Amino acid sequence: MAVKLPVYMDNQATTQVDPRVLDAMLPYFTEKFGNAASRNHEFGWKAEEAVETARGQVARLIHASPREIIFTSGATESINLALKGVVEAAHRVEGVEIITQASEHKAVLDTCKRLEKSGCQVTYLPVDKDGRIDLEDLRHAITPRTILISIMHANNEIGVIQPIEEIGKIAKERKVFFHVDAAQSVGKIPVDVENFGIDLLSISAHKLYGPKGVGALYVRRKDPHVELAALIDGGGHERGLRSGTLNVPAIVGLGKGCDICQKEMVEEGERLRRLRDRLKEAITGRLDDTFINGSMRNRLPNNLNLSFAGVEGDALLMGINDVAVSSGSACTSATLEPSHVLRALGVSEDLAHSSIRFGLGRFNTEEEVDYVADRVVETVKRLRELSSLFETAKRRH
């Protein structure tokens, strides 16, 4: 079968909206266009019913109660509401402590920086060469002033999965709230907020084949009850935690995306793992000095992050311009700095600059995997040959 170009393999950045998700959303742009807060006529009732159905679909995927789901504009807003909301609800900023890790997404790191400017203390745990934190480091970092631990479930660049269940147990033992950025993991691997001891969890629809601009925050209601201060006021929507007219079509899309993932996640994960491993072998088996970044054992099934010694990542991206991949996080791709995630792993600056992230998704095929592997191998070989010729010419002069 002929490969349709360009090939998309940047599913950690965003996913294509599943046609089934789009079909579910379309009626809420047209005949079912009511405001979910309009409770005195049928248009509003239908919109509210759709929102509550979606709330249940999100809740079921993560084993929560629908009453614990707050709709937001995406994971970044959910993260801000979780971190800033917990700190503000504590009624003091000076002396309050948060623990996170050095390889978090910028949505967490930049929120922590903002809180630090207000007097909050933040501890950034290091990660090992596999990209995981040391649980003993976490235990030692907790003090009587610690009110929140925020650790992402799966890293957006290297796909490495943190020991979330063990972290949740530590948080419960020390009576500290536990927030998880699960934008990359929800819908791809099992997430159970009860069994994992999670108190707050951030979700983004566009990472699980839903629309952009919508997400959710899980907020535990009991054992313990999490109190949050709202970031957005005006109207009292979403139990007063997130005011603003609800984006009903997008919320329906998030719910449908979660529903599909719940039914197909296991089978899809196995298929993507096979494709990912096929890609890995096809590249690393034909190229020397190619390095895998992060643990392969504790990793999302659809992620592969490779560094190619002697090759600039940007040059490689230009050389395979009919393949959509990334040299880092989509949120930081405009910067020239090497990936903070790879640097946290101890990867050298040169290798960090030569890294490529492959994010496989629901709609990728074996033919596409083989095409991408061939394009990468031929381009890396050509760039290394050019580099070698350049170095030889330089020495002669």
C-alpha cells in the first residue's frame, strides 16, 4: 500500500480528532446549540445533559466520581488551577512548600516559578538516567510545610512513566496532596485515581483524539477533601471552581474521546507498542551511535526518543520534511536551548540537540513506520557523511 505523505508521527504534541469524536460533537454546533446553564428550556436541558454524560465518561476512564470532574480549557489551565488553587486555599504563601521534578512539563515548572515569586518554596527533584525520580529523594524532601506534590504520570518528550502508585502512598502517609499531570497518559495506559492515591489530576482532550481547547481537572471530594481557590470568577460554573460558559461541543468531544479510549486502550496500546518497537529496531539496527533517551521498560507504548550522534536535530528534521516528528516538546520548540528533560537525564548538550521524538498514534500503519525508518536512516547517513567531509576539509586548511 502506498504511503500518503506527509506522515504524521508527532502524537505527543497533538492527535488527530477521531471521526467518531467529530460525529458526536457536530450536533452541538447546530440543532443542540443551547447554553448548559440555561435551565428553563429544552435547549439548555439538552446541553446540560450532554455535559453530564461527558463528565461521566471522563470519570469512568480514571475511576472517579462525575462530581469530581471540573471542565477547563486544557491541561495547562487544569495544572494552574490545581497548583495555584491549593496554595491559595491554604490562605498563606510564605513558607508553603511544593515538590515537583526537574523534568516536568513547562506548564508545571512555569507555574511553580510564578508561585516562587509569591514566596512559595519549591523543591525540584532530580531524575536518574532513565528519567524517573528516586522515591527516597521524595521522602526526604517532604517537610511539615509541604502541602503538595506534583509529578507527571508520563513525560511528554521521552514517554517515561513515573512510579505514581508508590508516590501516592507516600503522599497519603505524610498527609500531602498529590497532583498528577496526566495529559500524556490518560487514554493510553490505565489511570486509577483511587488505587494510585491521586488527589488532583489534569487531562487534555487533544492528547486523546479529542478537540483542542478543552480539558478537565479531577478534584478529590473526600478522604481527603481537596479545597481549591478559583482562578476564574464570574457565574459560579463548575461548582464555582471554573466560571465561564461551558464549551459544550468540545466537552462532548472530550467525553467521547475518553469513552473510546476506555473501550480500545488495551488493544490499541499493544498495537502501538509493536509499531514503536518495529520503528526502533529498523532505525537502531542500521545506525551506529544512536541512543535511546529514557527507560524502555517504564514507557508509554507509543513513544520513542532517539539521539543521533554527529547530527543536528534541526538538520535531520529538515532532511525528513515529509515526516512530522519533533525535536522536543511542542511547547518549547521555538527555543534554541537543548531539551530541559534530556539535560535532566544527564544527556550531553550535543546529544540533546540531536534528539528526535517519534510519537505514534491511532492512525499510523506499518507501511508508515517502515517509510519513516528508511527516511531517517538515509538522512542520518547522508548528514554524517557531509559532516565527515566538512571536518576533513577543515583539517586540510
